[in-house]
Amino acid sequence: MSAFTDDELAYLGDERRLARLATVGPDGTPHVVPVGWSLNAELDAIEVGGHDFARTKKFRDVMRNGRAAVVIDDLASTDPWRPRGIEVRGRAEAVKAPRPLIRMHPRRIVSWGIDSRGRLARTVRPGNEAAMKAGDVAGDPGRASQPDSRAAEPADAYP
């Protein structure tokens, strides 16, 4: 089972290919850049790559501290205004071969405007195979994560 809901997986499997990746430099300064990405369904991970990727600051940042966040979003409509997207924070690995990429393993997932329940936020447990069987997300049996107290907020409450 995936850490992502079925609606989130459908959103991630659609045609969106631009995201914003956030890393932290050695001095603690945030670094945010637009990136191309793909979903690795087999590993339940978001993968980010690009031209000459192993030489980039974002790759070095992840090599150094193993953490990153990515936001994938768009507008479902401009009239009425309906933003939607997903933020994934978590453990990141700088993979050097066969092609350099950053692989994000979700530890925190926040989505808005994707699911009929509104804004969903949850913490995903590392090594969550046992939790996946427990189905411990309210209203979403079989998901390996903990609900956030704000999970029922309407989608438009979170820009």
C-alpha cells in the first residue's frame, strides 16, 4: 500500500511535471528551485532529476543532510479560484547511478483541493509495513500514516 491516498496517486499520475524542491544549505539557508519530477510507484517515492544534476546545489544539500521537501500544485480552476496540490516532506537520498536524482521518501504529506474531504495532512511512519495493515488514518483504511488535527479543513482554507 502507498502512503499516498488513491486521489493523491491519481493527481500525481496526471500530466503535471513541474514542482518546487526545497533543500537547506550548510549555513541553514533554504534553497527552493523549480524541478522536473516523477512518481516511482514501486518505491512509493517522488524522484527529481535534471541536466548535470549531480553538480547542483540541491543534490549536494541532500547528500549532506538527507532532507528535502517538494510541492507539486496547479489550479483546477481560476473562476472560481481552486488551487490544488500536494506537499511531501521527508527523507531524501542523492542517488548517483544509473542517473543522478533525488529520491524523496514521504514522512509528511499535505494535500489540498485533491480529495473530497478537503485538506489532508498526515505524518507517514518510516518502515510502515505494519502500520499499513492497521489502517490508522481516519476515513482512509489501509493507509500508513497518522491524521493531522486539521485534516477536515476545507480545501480553500489552505492556499
